[in-house]
Amino acid sequence: MSALLQAEGLDLRFGAVRALDGVAISIWPGEVVAIVGESGSGKSSLLRVLAGMQRADAGAVLYRDAAGATHSILDASDAALRRLMRSDWGFVHQNARDALRMEVSAGGNVGERLMAAGDRHYGHIRQVAAHWLERVEMDPARMDESPKNFSGGMQQRLQIARTLVTNPRLVFMDEPTGGLDVSVQARLLDLIRGLVADLGLAVLLVTHDIAAARLLAHRIVVMRHGQVVEEGLTDRVLDDPQHPYTQLLVSSVLAA
Amino acid sequence: MYVSVKGGETAIGHAHAWLAEARRGDTALPELSTAQIEQQLSLAVDRVMAEGACADRGLAALALKQARGDSTEAAFLLRAYRTTLPRFGYALPVDTGAMAIHRRISSTYKDLPGGQVLGPTFDYTHRLLDFALEAEGLPPPPPATEAAEEAGRMPQVTAILAQEGLMAPDLASHAEPPDITREPLAFPANRALRLQAMARGDEGFLLSLGYSTQRGYGNAHPFVGEIRMGEVRVEIEPPELGFAIDIGDIMVSECQMVNQFAGTAEAPPQFTRGYGLVVGQNERKAMAMSLVDRALRAPELGEAATAPAQSPEFVLYHCDNVESTGFVEHLKLPHYVDFQSELEKIRAIRARWFAERAP
Amino acid sequence: MTEIATTPRPLAGYNFGYLDEATKRMIRRALLKAVCIPGHQVPFGAREMPLPYGWGTGGIQVTSAVLGPSDVLKVIDQGADDTTNAVSIRRFFSRVAGVATTESTAEASIIQTRHRIPETPLREGQILVYQVPMPEPLFKLEPRVAESTKLHALADYGLMQVKLYEDIARQGEVGTSYNHPVMVNHRYLMSPSPIPAFDNPKMHMNAGLQLFGAGREKRIYAVPPYTDVRSLDFEDHPFKPVRAPHACAICGSAESYLDEVITDDAGGRMHVCSDTDYCASRPPLEDAP
């Protein structure tokens, strides 16, 4: 079985700063890979490059779709990237407000991708939207409310519902629990874990939170100064870190 | 018997007759001549020429007379006339360095070669209404002694800065310039197109936007490097001749604003230019234009572009006052058919609203 | 009734139809491109005209480009031939082209219109020229032209469908009573111009050629004869043309689009056909007011 997404030799500079330095990463169907590191490690840049939102200076990113065709992401057209992001892929932003349409109702937000894909049955769209709101543990009766009335945690659940409605194969998540209360984070992580398991999603998750990585990820990739310093099965890397930096990361979590 | 409202033709006829009467005003007073308008209301004429995009003082004066002094209406008349004129070429870029100077000032240097030439400016007047001007038959003011200076002794400030490498030079080009009257504006719009649109844009709109950049909406710390106003030669190069010929002089106002720039990894810190050039004596417009030009350069210079003056679509789609007045004023046209649909719609929605709440 | 114009030769100093031939050629090229890609907005170098932007300069330029000496021109605004702006435009073409003009839809070869489609169906060979204020159907949802251009290129119209969804969720029905967007030839989302939603069905499979001119926004688009034109809706909330539920007080029509006329201070009102030619061509009711 070949990888869903495979990247090699990724380089990216911002002026004198090397955001990515020879980075390689792969993800297989149905697996969750966490990319961890401090701020400035390059993890967000990596996610953006993999999702086609930022062009790398060098390297290759290849995506294999359901039909087995390979797409080169770094030189894909705007149109091709938009199509991917609308169907096969999903992107969960750290800040739900960046992804939601705040002037559109919750139901409209969830239904948008269905409508963009050609669904023209109002009743059906509402049915699917209600289903997904329940899946993310929200009350479907609030479907017609504006997201402005929702708490941060609820807006994030709404964003997740909006992303999953077209059954994407690969979901990019950028600090999905960042900026939320600790208890809210815990419930959200639980939700994500359940959804990922049920739907067999492949997830590329960027986080600085080691505990979240341990809870959700099969594999973990540790980044520092734009380079991958260690990677492997989550339990192995976190229980038996080899690289001094990983040891530092893991020990700081235990101490806290 | 219901008679539907007819007689649109007659109404228009009457309206035109009343308009002609209002335009002439009190017939006991002498009629204003276009020559008087051209001479004694010359700044109004200059504004109409600039916004009408047609450098002809006589026509602009006529337009003002016909428009009863409404400068936007006059600019519209001039634009419509311009549409009928054949276009047989484009001029070479005018050399403002060789301008016959009427006015030349710089706020970046206390003194410079050629000096500060104030010219015929309101700048240092005291804004006190001069009731002496109400009288007629006054003796004309004595001629000013300051003659137009020769250009050779007046290097441009931006050239002085460029000598030291402090100002990014603008490259000369002999390519045919884009023409927004032939091809519609498309985005991204390059600088030549942006300047062209602003040169004929509404002075008030550009003034407000320029002002906004000074108040924090896209602030770039401007200094007036140089303002020049005077006559420049207009030259064309007919293909049959293969060399340039001089077809006349026009008055222009030019403003070069000097702004800061932090530099990038590839380019060292330098001053950057905001540029304004307008036909006629239109200094306020040239200055405003140069502020907005600099604001619109934000993306090219790697700066965040969040303010209205920094949005090319916002600035360029709304700066043409002939377009804006047309669309704003079109609201006066009958819209009753659409309004009828709205009436039916709101009645239906209200019926449903009340029905849902009926006990 | 066809009347021969009183100025048989065009105004001295102006080309036939006002625009010079090079400009007409430019507009015709844009029109040809528009006809080849139904519903797609084609940018064109719109000129300043002697009437203001927003008052029909786009329609006038299209008419000027297709008008010939043997054409018969009808101009309507709000469905009527004698509203002031229709009069003004018809007069303009009389002066600069000297063509025959008419108030009869059946006798016209070119009909320039603002905000209505005539009730009398068009024949093959007739041209309907629409005056368009805002050619971009998405402009209220996405004012940036650079972005809406991309959406059209990608046929990405989810945004508009979401807007319709929101209307139904909020008020039980679609909110656009006029300028209701249509899908043309199964590909391009198009603004039909501010015609009442009632008129939308007339665009579908029309025997005539429909041309759209937006002067201020500098766009031309077209719907060739017998083209599929569908108003955006949902399968379970289909598009419904809406008209006042009355009959015309003059001719009795229960099918045509009606104007509501206020007759007195006490709220008295009556309804008459908006299309004055259609109304006049039918026998008046015995008890017509």
C-alpha cells in the first residue's frame, strides 16, 4: 500500500530564517501523524506547504487520490488545489473564525461544501447538517443560529463538522485545541479521537501539546529549527526518546 | 377615466427649457463669456480638464458654462466629447525635468539648486474675504516680476537623492502605455494603470484617501520631496517620420512624495516614491494622488495592505466621479417594477410570519 | 404603431449610431465572444456616452453596435415606452441614427429594455438588449472582482446556493424578488439584470437573441437563442415566479406583470399591466376605469 501523502527534501526560507530544512514526511490512509515542536520549529510552515497553501523553495509533495492518481502539490494549479480542499481534503484551523462564515447560520456553514459539490435538496442538506452537528455533540436545534452566539469550543466543533461533511480522506489540523480552556480542550480531543477512529480518517496534526499528540497520534514527528530531529510510533518516541531535544520536550511535560 | 401617466416627452421638454433659463440667470446681468471663465475661474477649468481627461482650456470653460459651474457635470460633458475624438497616437513621456517652472518647492531641503519658487500660490494668503473684489471696473493688479525659470538650473530632488543611492530609481520605458479608455481596467493593475486612473480621478475622493493615510490608515511617513508646476513640451513620434516632433505645451502639476522603506533581504533600506501628475494647476490633487500611489505600492514593497487607500480595487473602482455620479444618481430612475416584486415578497413573508404565530 | 423617425439622416458630425466604426467593431467582437460562451462576462472598453453611467450606457453601446439603417427600434423602461429615460434613449437613437422607432414589440427588430422582458414572446431574428447595472451576480457576497472572477472560472457557486439556503432557513422562501440569479447553459451563473423574478422563465429557450450591456462596469454578456436558462433554487423549494394576485384593471389580463397604482389618500389602489404595449394591444374591459 502506498502512502497517501509523501514529501521529501522540503526547503523554505523567510529571509535569513530557514523555516524548513530538508524535511521529509509521509502519511498512510487512516493514520494520525502528529507534528510537534516549539513555536518557530517550522511545524506550521510544514503543514501549510503540505496543504498547498505555501510554496516551498525546494522539494516535492505527492498526493495519491482515491483513484490511485498522483498529484504534485507544489506545482498544482489554484483550481486543482481548491478542488482537493473541497473534496478529498479538509483543514481545521486553530481559530474557528478563520474557517467559518460568521454571517451564515450553523446549518449553512455545515451544508456549504455539500452545496458546492452540487447538492440541491434543501431537506437533504438540513438532514446531513443535523447529523453532523450531532456527531460533534452539538444540539441540532441550534442549526439556524449564527456562530457568533457560540462559545469558542462550539465554534471549533462547528468547524470540524463543516470540514468532515464531505468525508475527506485527509484532514490537516493546525493546533485544533489552541486557545481553548483546558476542560474544553479535553472534550474536543476526545471528540476528535472518536471521529478519527470511526471514520478512518488520515490526520496530519500540528501541535505543541505532547499530551494531545499522545492521545490522538499513531506516529509522531519532532521538529526543531526547521528539521525533523526524531520520528516514530508515538509510544516509542515519547516513552523512549532518543534525540536530546525530544528528551527535553518529553521531560518538560512530565515535570509540568 | 384612468389615464396612465404619459407625456414623458413633454415633461422633458419643459425641464430643458427651465434649465436653459436657470443657466442664463438674470438677463439684466451681462452674460458670462467662456473667455472670462477660462481666465478668471482658471482653477475650476483646470479641475474640469483633469477630471474630464481632456487638455483643452476652451472646451473645459465651455463645459463649465453649460454645466452652470457644476464641475462633475462639466467633466462628464468633456469626457463624452472626448469619446468622439479620433485617437491617433500617444505622446512620449513628458520631461518634467525640463519644465518651464512657475512654481517649485521642496520640504525636504531648506535650500537647493534653483531655490524655492513660490509661484502663484494661495499658501501664504490670509483667508480673509476680500470685499474689494465685489466691485467691478477695478484697475488690474500690477504684473508680477517673477519670471518663469529655465529648467537647467533646477535638478529634481528625487535625482539628488538617487545620486546617493537613497531613492530607488524608476526605470524609463518606451513601451506603449496601457490605455484605460480602450481596455477595461483588469486586476492586478500595474502602476502605470493605477496612476492613469487616478490622474482622471475625483480630487475629493483622492484627497480623503490621502488624508486617511496620514491618520494611520496605511501610514508611510511622507515628505514632499518636490512639487513642480509649469509648462512641459508634448511630443509625439509619428511612425512616418521616425523622430519626435513638438506639438505644443501644456501646464502640469507634479508632486513627488518621499517615504521611508525598511528594505528586504535583497534590497537595502531606501526612500520610496509616491508620485502624482495632473494636467493643469491641480496641486492638491497631485499631492493626494502621490499619497495614494505610495499606499497602493504596499504589496509590491512587502508591506501589509489593510487600509482602504491600500486596496487597488477599492481605490480604482471608486475614484472616477463620472462613474460614481452616474450610478448614485441612477437611483432617481424609476425602480417601481422591482419595488412591486419586493412588495409582493414582503406581503407573503409577513402573512407567513403572522400565520405561524396565530393561536 | 411604427413611426418613421423625423430626422432621416443622422446628426451631422457623428457616425451612424454615434459610436465610430472601430469602437463598434470592438463591441461586436466582445458580443461574438459572449454569444459563444453563454452567460460569461466579457470585459470591453466601454466609452463615455452622452448619457450618464448607470442610465443605460451599456445597453446603448450594444444597441449602437448592432443597429443598422433598416432596423426598427423599441425602447422600454419598467415595461413602458413613455417613461422618461426610455423616451430619452429612443430620442438619442432617432437623432444619431435616424432609424425607425416603434412602441410595438411585434414590429421591433431590436428592443432595448430596462428592468422588464416584454410580455409578447420574441420571434427568431429579434434582439433584446438589456441594460445592466451590476453584471456580477456574486457581488453582494464577494465584492472583490479578482475573487469572483476565480469563482466563475472554477464554476464554484456554493456561495450563492448558501445564500438561498439562508433565505429559506430565515424566512421560509428565497429572498430575491428581482435580479434572481440564473444558471446559463448549465455552466455560468449570470445576473439577469434587475428584472422581476416573474420574468426569469421568459429567458429560457427564448427564440430571440438576448444581449446584456453594463457600461459602467464594462462587461458584456449574452444568451443565444434556445439556450437553457434556469433560476437557482432547491429541488424541494423550486423557483416560483411572483406577481400581484390581481387582474389588470384595463385589459383584464391575469397573466401579465402588474404595476400597483395608488389612486387616493385612503389607500385606494388599482393594478395595471406594466407592459404598456401588451396592454394596449388587448381589447379593454367594458368597465375599465
